[in-house]
Amino acid sequence: MQVVVENTGGLGRRMRVEVPAGQLHERIEKQVREYARSVNIKGFRRGKVPPMVVEQRFGAQIRNEASSELIRETLNRALDQEGLKPATPPSVATEGSAEQFAYTATFDVLPDFGEIDVSDLSFEREVAEVTEEDIDRMIDNLRRQRVQFNAVERAAADTDMVAFEYHVQAEDFRDPLEGVERGATILGQGAIFNELEAALYEKSPGEELTVEVNFPAGYRDSRLAGKAATVHAKVIKVSEAELPEVDADFIRSFGISDGELATFRSEIRSNLDRELAQALSARLRAKVIDLLLDRHADVEVPGSMVEQEAKSLQSANHRQAMQQARGQGTPEPKPVENFMDTAKRRVRAGLLLSEIASRQSLVLDRGRVEAALAQIASTYEDPAEVISAYRQSAELMRAVQSRVMEEQVAEWIASQAKVSDVQRGFQEVVAPNAGAAA
């Protein structure tokens, strides 16, 4: 076997491998004999099919199988011989003659990160714990999810649900053309235009109002997008929110069979502890990755991996856009170039963490993988079905395993670096933007 490697620029390599044609012929003859023993051909007894007949019927298939097998075997040997580590599976083109069987493999190699010293990294690690106030807040949220609204004969106030009918009048059209549309909103949630929501406060059933609304440039109706129009509305009903009592029935509705408040609070604490641990781990992982990327920003990454990642990001973005469109047209996918910078960053981060894991002989913690699966599934109605779907998908399982391995590497780096702990509250870690959104 003769091997010639050419550097095509950067991490690109082109490797030509020559193998004596006799090796291919031996494999073809072996395949022909195996086919002759196993195939069923009309007019011949099983196992008694002449080789010439097998060649005539299956010759092309046999040669493809034999050459593929020879390539798989010799390609790995050639890569080991040359000390090359492809970043992605090589693209192979074959050629051949009576004397030689040859092929060319084109691929990117993994980058050399050189020394990766994390002992002088310095950063703050966030720590937090679940408090009784966090449990109270969660119980309050659960009550709000099961709120009931009762009609009242008074002016609308904060947290009330207001049902109203309306039409929009612009300079050149009315929407709808005839009659009115109906809508409803809970005051204080900011679910409708600010101008309209503000005008609904202190209005009683039967009262009418007129308000000028500035529609945003991206509004779904192009006739109103970026324009000002007048909204004429009439309040139909005002309903007051009534939160359920935290009694035994309420508690049992969440699967707590004994209906005891102490058991309920204990279960909530366990769930919040898991959520907090996951959020803290994610924030640590992000901080470590940022520091590593800054230190190794000049290391080239394989273009083939970046392209694959960019296409994956593009596909995920398009699926999300399709879901948000909800059948209202088919959005065009964004150009793959839009995702290249993010893809390059993600590939570099993944390679760095993988290299550290390899050098430190870190082994994937299967228990943490199971815990991660359980955490993902816990947000669905049928957790067992979700876990089963993940186990049946190699792609989904790789994603979970990759995340867990990254967490392990980040924790190892934190154990080696100069780290100072900073105390945070549960909300600061789990919902850092909640205050800003409110």
C-alpha cells in the first residue's frame, strides 16, 4: 500500500492510497463464492450456482461491495500510518487499473491546540440555593395557572380579565370591513398594545373608548404595519381573578396523594433544586467556554465541521420559524451564511472541550445522562414516552451526552482554575431577565 498526502491549505488534506489490484480481485472472488452458496436463481439448486452466472447477475454489486470493504480497511490503516485524524468522514473518489486499485480521500484534520493550561484561569462561579420564599413563589405561580375568572359589575382594575369588541379605522380602510372583532386580555400582562390596555383600565361593562394606536413595522397586517390608526372599542365584560386555595384537593391535583402541604413543599423543593442545579451548571459551562475561546481564538477549525454545524443551525431556525408561522405562509430559510459565525464558535468550543476530556481521561457519567433525560422528560405530559423517543434517536442521545460531557469538563476546569464563589438568588440564576421583562 502506497500513501501520498497533500496539504490543500489550512486543515485540508488530500490523501491518495494505492493498493495492488490483486487484493481487490481476491475480495471479488471471495464475494462471488459467498453469493454462489447463498443466492436463489431459477434453474439452479441453492449452493450450486456457477460463478459465471453469479458474475453476470451480481457483478456490479459485488465489485462495489468488495471495493467499499477494501477502502474501509485500508483507509483506516493509511490514516494511522500518517498520523492523521479526520474531523469529519473523508470524501472518497476511486480509480483503478489492471495493476492498481487507487482512491483519493479528501478531508479536514482536527486542529492542534497545543498546550491547554487552565490552572491560571480566574473567574467567579455562581452558587445559589432554594429558599422558602422560592417555594412560596412557585406555589403562587401554580395557583395563578389555575385561576378562575368571575364576572363583576365594576370598573376594570389590574389583573382583571376584560372582554371587548372593537374595530380599527385607518385613513383608507376599516378592519373588519363590517361589524366588529372580539378580544380579551388580562390587565397588567402587556399582551395587547400598550395604548389600548391603558385605556381599558377603569372602564365598566358597556363603556366605549377610542384610542390612537401606533402599529409596529413588523405587524402581521401590512395595511397597518408602521402606521397609526384609531381603535374603537366597547367593554363587554369585566371578570375578577379568583385564586384557588392551597387545600388538600389542590395539592392532590399535582399528584401528591396524601394532600399534605409539607409533602407538597418538599416535592416543589426537589424540583426547584434540580432546575437550579441545571441552570448553575449551564452558566458555569458558558463562562468556561467563553474563557477558553478567548484564549484559543486564533486556532483554525475545520471548515467541513463549521459548514455542517451552520446547516444544522439553519435547519433548526427554519423549523422554529415554521412553527411560529402556524400555517400562515411558508417562511423562506435564512441563508446559511447567517449562521457561520455562531457555528464556528460552537465547533471551536466543542473541539476544545473534547480535547480536554481526552487529555484528562474524563469518562462520560452515565448516571448524569439518565438524570438529564429525566429532567428533559419531566416537562412533558408523558415522561416515559419522551425518554423512549430519545433512546431511539442516536442524534438526540448524542446531544444529551455531549451536554453532560461538557458539564463534566467545565467542572473539572473549575476544580483546577482560580475560582471564587459568588452567592446568587434562585431567581437571578433561573430567570435572570424576569425583572426586566416585567
